[in-house]
Amino acid sequence: MAKISSHEWQEFINSCANPHILQTQRWGELKSHYGWTPAWFVEGSLGAQVLLQNLPLGFKVAYLPRGPVSTAGAVVNHPDWPALQAELDRFCLDRKVVFLKMEPDLWEEEFEEVTGPISGFRQSSHSIQPPRTIVVSLEETEEEILARMKSKTRYNIRLAGKKGVDVREITALDPFYDLLLGTSDRADFGIHTREYYQLTYELFQPVGACAIFLAEYNSAPLASIMVFRKGDRSWYFYGASSNQHRELMPTYLVQWEAMRWAKRQGCKTYDLWGVPDQDFDTLEDEFTTRSDGLWGVYRFKRGFGGQLLRASGPWDKVYNPALYALYQFRTRIQGGN
């Protein structure tokens, strides 16, 4: 089948058991408003959504986020990969793509079983998505999920409820975005525009794939998060909180209510999406003394009793070695090494 239409991709992705939400047609549509052009490919039971971004002089970069995906389940050592990779190569070469970056939807331990699917790719140190995360299982009862959490986290969830913090699902973006602006100014981290979050919500919420939760105290907004779901998986991508009434622990309760929502939707996992890319021992040794980057959220996320996991990759397929060398130099300079 090779390159297909957006509608055909939507039908294909809906036939996959548990694709990552970054491979959905709606995610590609979202990114098409912000400098990326999606393209879709299917060979047999294996497919991929690839995003293209323009560079000067007609060159491009290509990105395959959390894919490929398969209607047959596992993608490890998939028999249709050689044909799909050949089609991707032709597509990229025809469009002057400097390199294709692939971040597979596989954990490192799963990727160790791969013997052939990344032929021609080289491992990269530059990730687009956070490589390491904490994933909470939702398969147990609510009582069992709470029991698996750190005692302090469990205490904070219950404290927020006892002190009168109320969490509800909202459909208006303003409370969420106002908190996000305040958090960005306070913590000095970048956020998207209001239009970006609005479009995201409008694309995913009508199909039940997105929800916004707001924690309030006496009608004052204290914390808000935007979460996503696809199949039996869910993800916490965006969140913000106020400096007011932090002693009421609203951020803990709003996460718990989002987990309860995901569980009601049939999700088996809740991905907290992003912690420092360090091994468990390093994280545990240093989280009390560091607050830079994602270190500031590790202390919070570790308490929910999830499993620390690291995604495989990223992997780059290089089509223009000279320009790729410039890309590597730029990423080293930006990374300070």
C-alpha cells in the first residue's frame, strides 16, 4: 500500500491494538498547524506516521514519533519492516531529507530483542520526547493503586480532599492556561501558545481522547492538567499549578482524579511523561538536592508508585552526512557538551 491518505491512516491506526497517541492522525493534524507536514505509510500490517519539517534551501528533517505501529500487535522483528523502511527511504530521498529520526514505541528491555528493524539507523543522543518516564499501572483496584504509592503521596491525596480541595473535569481552556502562564513565569520553562492547547483539546476531546482537570479551593483555581488516552493507555502531558494554597496539596489530588478517569475509560497504564534521564540509583541519590530541568518533578512523580522505564532510541537514518554533521554540532552546542 505504501503512502496513504489521512483517512486511510485513521482507519489503520484505529485497527491497531494500542498505538501511541503520537502516531494518531489527530496528532499529525495538530502538528500540521505548527510547521510539520504529516505523511502516512503502510506495508502489510505495519505502518508509520512521519512528520516533515522544512529547512533552508529546500532541505527537510523527518521524524517518526513513537512508531512504527502494527495491526498485528508486536513490532519487534516485524516481517514487514524491510518493505516499510525501503518506502521511507525513497520518500525521504525524494524530498531532500537530511535525516529521519525515529523514537520507537518500545522500552529498552523490549528493544534488546530486536535483531533487524533498525538496519541503517544510528543511535542518537538527541531525543525529541523525554526518554525516561514513570508509568503507573491502573489494572488493580483503586485501593491497591493507592497502597502502592509512597505513604506521603497517599497522605497528600487524602489531605487535599479533607481540606476541601475539589477536582472536576472542565471544558473551558482559560483556567488551565492561566495557571500554565503563572507556572511558566515562576519556574522559567517554555510553554505553547494558548491556541496550541485549544486546538489540541478541540482535536482530541470530541473522541474522548483528552480531558482537562481543575483543582479548586473556595472556587480559586489551584492546579490543572491535560491528559490523553488511546486504547488502554493514558498520558499526562501538560500541567500547571498556583503558588497559592500549596499546603493543600492540590497537585496530588488532581493527578489521582485523572488516574481514576483513565481507569474508568478502560486504561491499564498512566504515563507520567518525563523524568530525568538517569538510572534509578542516581535519581534516588540526587533528587533531594537537585531541582533543575526535570529533577524538579521527579520527587513528585516518584510518589505515585509507578515503574521507572526508558524508551529505546532515538535512532537516526542519515541521508545527507554533511548536513547531519552540522545538526550534531548544533545539538552539542545547545546541550553544552
